[in-house]
Amino acid sequence: MDGLLLGLIAIVVVALAFDYTNGFHDAANAIAVAVSTKALTPRAALALAAVMNLIGALISTSVAKTVGEGIIDAPVGGPGLEIVFAALIGAITWNLITWYFGLPSSSSHALIGGLVGAALAAAHSVKWMGILDKVVIPMVLSPLVGFGLGYLFMLAILWTFRRANVSKANRGFRYAQIASSAAMALGHGMQDAQKTMGIITLALFTAGEIDTFEVPFWVVLAAAAAISAGTYSGGFRIMRTLGRRIIQLTPAGGFSAQTVASGVMITTATVFAVPVSTTHITTTSIMGVGATRRLSAVRWGVAGNIVLAWIVTLPAAGGVAAAAYFLTDLAVG
């Protein structure tokens, strides 16, 4: 077995490991709110999220093509595989660091930052306009949309049910949260699993195993299974941050935040094919819902730490990926 094939196999294994860490890192996006409002038990919520992640990952590959084709121009052969491998190491490292500290950072931006950092370290071209259009602009706009729609949707819910019996309404919204949690997990599968599909397909294309950038079906199945397994393993540190530390949500608030976040994720995946951060959208939707009580109801100190992690994610993952590239290149050379 030649070195190129061994490198390709290693990248597929590492990419699926990243997909797994993505699952347990971002499991909280889909279930933290439902668990904190007691709509679902943690294990029931994780099982629901895992199944819906699997289904979402099988629906489309449009985001995978954006990640694989729209970020960097990877060279053919061994050098290209080194870049992809280093990018994955950078993304996994940052995921584990933020998971350890309970910070809901973006796995998507960690992966993209890793690609850019590794490509720059290798002195290969980066598609800066593609990053601006497909990463930076959605990165800024999608959290603002999540916050604004979360605020407006919650206001609409409060007005619509202003004369309803509180206990009956809460019971109804707890049931409704099962559906909104499922939609969240579906959107997460449509977004985040596809990013791993794009990376594996980029590696296959770089190694000359495929002639066109079409995601093979086995890649779709493998990525879907990995993120689903990771989701079921749970990410309880981040779950506490999203479910309780930003704001204590009511069942109606939880339903509102999840409905808005899932709508934004599914729309960006199917209509615009851009790799947005499910973490950013979920967090800002929760903030928007909380702001309907009063601005002081949101724990802005916690929110500030989260935003800081968002800002640092791209360069931090890129820096780790650059270091990984130099070490990999040294070992190979």
C-alpha cells in the first residue's frame, strides 16, 4: 500500500473523528433547551437528536460542496492531503478545548479556520472572496437574524397566548418542544455533517480517487453515522451553558428559540448552501427570546465569553492547523 493511499485512509479516519467530536460538541444545540425546560429527559433528547441528525445528514450535499470547493485550492497529491490532515487536527483540537471549558463555539468555523491556516502554512492559495461570501457574511448576519427573529417570535407567542392558562400552555409548549428539538437536530445534520463530507470528498479529489467533486454515497453514510454517534454520546458541559447559564427559559421560550434557530439553519442549508454555525444561531436565538422579558434577564457576561470564543475560533483553529501542517510536513519530508 503506497503512502498516498495510507494518507488518504488516515484523513478519512481523522475526518470521521472530527465529525464525532462535532456531534458531542454541538449536541447541546438541539437538546439543551428542551432538557432545561423538562420537556425531555437528557437521554431521550440525545436519542431524538441522534436520529434526526442522521436523517438531516442524508438529505443534501450542497453545503459539503461549498466547504470542499469554496474555501481553498488544495494541490493534487501528497501536499494537498497534508493540508487537509492539518486542517482537521486544528479543528479537533479547538473543539476539545472549547468543550472542556463549556464554551459553545462553532465547529464549522473551527474547520474552516483549520483549512485556511493549513493552506497559508503550505503557501497555497485561499479563496478569499469565497470565504467572504460563504463564511464571513453569513457568520455576521446569521446570529443577528437569530436574535431578531427570536425576539419577534417570542413577542408573537406572548401576545397570542396572553389570556391562556399558564400551566396548560406550559404543558402544550413542552410537547411542542419535542417537535422543535427534532427540527433543530435535522438542521444540524443538514449543516454540520455535510462539512465533514466536504472535507473527505476534497481529500478523495486531491488524491485522484474521484474525477469530479461529487460526494460519494459511502461518504454521506459514514459522516451521518459519525455525527449521530457523537450526538448520542452527549455534550453535557455545553448543555449547561446553553440551557441555564445564558437565561432560564420557559417552555414557550424554549419552543420559540428552537423554532427560529431550526428555521434559519434549514433555510441556509437548502436555499443558500452556506456553512453557517448552528451554535451561533442557537445561542443568539436564546438571547433574543430572553430579551423579551428585559435586557437584564440575559446574563450578558456569559454571552460575552461565548462571543469572545466565536471571534477567536477562526484564528485559533487556523494557528493550530498551521503548526500541525509544519509538523506533518517535517515528518513526511
